Amino acid sequence: MDQTLAQRLLVEGATVVVLNVPSGTEFGVDLKSWNTTDNFKGIKMIPPGFHYVHYSAVNEFGEAAPKIGFFHIFKKSEFLVKQWDAAEEDLSSESVPEETVQRLKDNLKDLDRFMVCYPYDVWKQWKELTNHITPAIVERCSPVCGFVRSALELEYCSDALRPRGGTPTPKRRRTGGLSVEEKEKELLPDMKPRPGTELRLSEIPDKHYPDGASPTEITKYSLDASYALDSVLNKLTPPMEIMGEMQLAFVCFLVGQSLDAFEHWKKLVSLICGADCAISQRRSIYIEFMKALEIQLTHVPEDILCDIVANNNFIYQNLRTLFANIEINPELDGRLKCYASRFRERLQTKFSWDFSNLQDEAEDDAPVVVSLE
């Protein structure tokens, strides 16, 4: 890096100092991580904006513990200090005394050689992955405890108290007619994340139709997820926040290894792709959705992407539904249809996904005709 630019970034970039991090700890920011030495003191020259600081303690056998991290909106020249808690093998949530912070600030030049520079080779990619994440989204979605954990602490709960749950479900006494998966599920204890440790993401309704809906309406809203999508968007101000939440869930999965975030990301993708009437009403959201998803697909690890494809072609099937709805919708303008067409062609080229004959109904999705005679 040019030395003049480096000096400017040293002054204008943010700094996160971490005290007493054990040697060998995996410590990183955004898309990069390092294994620390005894002299490691933190990260310097962090560009202002949203960042995800993450780490994994490593035991004497070199085995990494589940990943932990925290979000932070760094301001220009901000100086953040964190202290390692040896007993908990984690960063302390307690504030570092102000006199300690000031002493470190005064000795910043001496600290410089013990700090790693922010990895600017991934900065552009990180901005593309997180361009819709705002301070409001970070505040709303961050766990109350302040740390995102890949392995949540769980505690026992009844069905009635399960998050997003409802009335208790009576246990079946007979297991003869159950599948292997259902039998295994019944043997598992009822657990929920310890309060304050989970990501506070939007509730995705399991029921896609309003209370009191007629059979005709139930069929309509089951085929078109627009009602369910609107019920989520109406709770967000502005509705475009759904894109920031989708990006936040994705980076928590990609960087923070959170399976709960991955499941939420999949639900959002299915919900957005499964809506039809909403496309013309939420045109700007759909443009940004396709942009964000295309970038995300370039970062999904190859083995995970293969698993997604093998798992009933999750991404492919949802995008096929979206492209079919856009293709046949007469209310949509040419720009949206043109963007979707180009996006579809890029996916076909990169992944060899076949998006031809979109209006042909898949055999598995065809209605079942039942004779009442």
C-alpha cells in the first residue's frame, strides 16, 4: 500500500484493540481471519461502516471452539477496546476502564507494530454483501447479549413457550406410523435459546393466509405468498429493511457459521420468490433482491452450494418460481423483466441451471385430482 495512503488510513480508519487474547486464537474481521501470536493487539485502519468482528478460542490440541462475533458500526477514527476474559475463554462484555483506553490511545504508535491492517482486498466484496445493512437493522436484530454465537446456549421449554410457537402439541402415544425423522424428533427434549442470546430477526409466518379466510382464499394465499410477505414488510420501516435483514442473516451464516441465521435466510428467499402479486407492488425490493442474491451465491462455499442444490434444488426451485411469475405478469415494466432475464442467463451460464419452459408445471407440483365417488 502507498505509504501516504497508509498514513491517512491510520489516522482516519477505526481501531479495535483486544487485550490479552491467547496465542493461537482465530481472530478476524468481515471475510478474513488470522491465528494470533502472543504479540497480537488488534486490528487497525478499519474503514468506517458496518463490520463483523469474530473469533474462536483454540484449545491445547489446536481444536477451535464454536465461533463468536459482534457487529459494530465503526465511525471515522473510532478507538474501540475489548478485554479477553480468560475464565470464560471469550471477550468480556464489561467496559474497559476509561483510563486504560486513554493510555492505549496515547501509545497508539507503539501499538502499531502489534496490530494487523484491515484486509482491504476484501473491502469491496464486503460492501457489496452488506450495502443494505443500516445501524437501525443492527440495533433491531443484534442479540441482547451483544454477541452472535454459532452454538446457542439452550434451555428447556414447553411447546407453548417455544419461540414463534403456539399451543402445546400433545405427544403421540403410538409411534408405529411415524417416519424415522418424526420418531427422532419426538425423542428430543423441547429446547429454546437462552433469552438474550438469539438473533432478533423478523417472524416469518407459518400460515400464509389471514384468520377467517375462506377455502378459496386459503388456496389463493397458499399458492401466492404475497399476503405473508406483506405481513412481514408492514412491520418494517422502511420495507426495504428486509434486504438488510437478509444480508445480515447471510453474513451470520457465511462468517459466523450460524445455522439459525442460515435457516432464516432460506425462509426469506422462499418467501420473496414465492410471492406473485407483490412483485408489481414491491418492484424496487425485487430488483435489490436479485442483486443481493447473485452476490451471495458467489460467496456460498462450494460444498454448501452443492448441498443446497442436492437438497431438492432449494435455490434453483425458488428462482424458477420467481422467474416464472415475472415472465407471465403483465403488470411488470420492461426494466424489471429485462434485469430478471439477464440474471437468469448469468445463472444458467455459471451453474448450468435450466430455466427453460418456466410455465410448464413440475410433475411434483401438479394438482392432485381426487375422485369423491
